[in-house]
Amino acid sequence: MKKNLTLSLSVLSLVLLFASSVLAQSDINGSVLYHKMANKPIPSVNLNLIDVDGNLVATTTTALNGSFTFANVPYGTYSLVASTSISAGGINMADAFLMFMHLLNIYPFSPIQQLAADVDGDGSVTWNDYFTVLTGWFVQGYPYPAGPWVFETTTYTHSANKTNWPTMGGSSSGDVNGTFVPSTRDVPAIDVNYTQQALTPEFTLNIEAGDVTEVSALGMLINYAANEIDIARVSSPLGDLSYTVENGQIRATWVNETGTGKSLTSGNAVLIIEGNTTAAYKGGDLKFELDARSHLVDKQGNLVAARFTVPGLTAGEHLSGNFPNPFNG
């Protein structure tokens, strides 16, 4: 009888041990949000669950609403590491201006802004990050060393009593102000009035911005027919530009490094293009297109709603009025 009782107790102990090991695990649920904003979930984020020994425990991917689930995870402490291949966006001179203000100790960053601003990926925000956005990315077109996306690495202790599920923050590299909406195309609307001016062998044309009194930064991209036009000089009444002219595109940036807004001059010109026709020019009109990524920034670091005026060069008699964007087909 005693032997049977001992055997029964041993079996019961094994059953309880097995049951406790099964019960000592549950699902981990959470979400990945753009700049941790509830209305900006990030879909298609690949998540790795890593234990304290550095072992990969599980993988999952966020849904359209940014949510994720790791099923049947044993209790313990884990790190969540994220990556994605969806399109990034939202970066403009407003972000560069905020980085400039931050480096002057005028504008404090939140942790996710700090992460977004570290575009060179060295772990801190420095002047190199600012110039990487201002010149390396916008003017030269170089990719960010940190990659197109950055995510917080979250440490999470999983237990039976855990109720605060993990929320991870992510951002496009360089999108300090968090304007991008994930899963959308980053092609903003732009208001452009295309006019005409008489073509001469050497010409100067002004790109103007209406309904604007002062700006603190600009980013401009202008497309043109490179085989028929030589660009001699690009300037701005606002100040010294950083710019390139390559493969039929002008890319120009400017930031007012006093940290204030600067008033526009007479005519509201923001960019002046000087050039001439090439030997390949055979007659006809020459068009300039303002890329939809062109923008102005106010002294608070916000994008300015402006109506741009861009002249086209016509070989015929000068006609006043508007014409459609010639690059829209």
C-alpha cells in the first residue's frame, strides 16, 4: 500500500510539473506605431523575439493595424528587434531645420525623434547628421548610412501578471517631425502655376512663391531638358544655396541658420535659374517642371502652403496666362 502511494505521488508530481511548464507560457501581443502615434500603425514590420542569451525564440509580422502576436511564449525577459522593407518617406527641410534648432539646444527631441535624427547611425545626433540630410541626401541623393528605417529595440518581461503589452516606435530615417503616414506614397500635392516668358539664348527665370511672407528653409527640385539647356547658375534671394545640377534635375536646399524666418524680396522669388540654350536646341518651347517634393518651411519647422509660379520659355510671342504641367503627359 505504501509503495502504491509513493508511486501515485510521483506520478502526480510529474503531472503537476508538466502542467506548470505548459501554463508558464502565453501569447505576447503588441503593436508597432510610427513615432508611437496611435493613428499611424506600421504594417509589414518583421519582428524577432530574442531571449537573454541572444537566441532567436520566434518571429512574426505586423498586420495592417500595426498589431502583432507571438504565440505560446515561455515566461521570461526578451528583446524585440524590428525591420521592414516598405517604403519610407516624410523627409524634407523641415526635419533639417528642427535638427539645426536641436543642435543649438533650442528644440529638445523625444527618444523617437533622437533615433530618427541619427541618420548616420553612430548613436548620437551631431552636425554630421544635419549636413547628411541637408546636402548628402536632398542635394546629392545619397542614402542614409542608418538605412531607410529605424526602430526602437524594446525589452519586455513576460509573466502571468503582465498586462502592459509592448508598443514599439519606428520612423523613417530623417523624418524627425513624424509627418509620414506608413503604407502611403510620399508624394504630396503641390500648387504650381505654369506661365510663359519669351526665350532668349541666355535667360534668367524666377521661381516665385505666392501667399508667403517669410520662410526658414527650402528644398527645391526642378526638372528640365538637359540636352537643350545648360544651367549656368542657381541662386536665391534668401541666401546661399547648396545645390547640384545633374541629369536634367536641379536639387537645391537652404536653411536660415539664424533660426528665424526670412522675408521674401520683391516678387516673392525663392529660386533664380540662369542658363542658355545648347547647340542641340532646334527650336520650340522649353519647359521646367517643379517636382512635387519641393517645399518651403516656416520658423516653427512646419511646411508652408505656397502657390509656386514657374515660367516656361517660349520661342514664340510672349503669351500671358497658365498652361498645364507639361510633364504630366
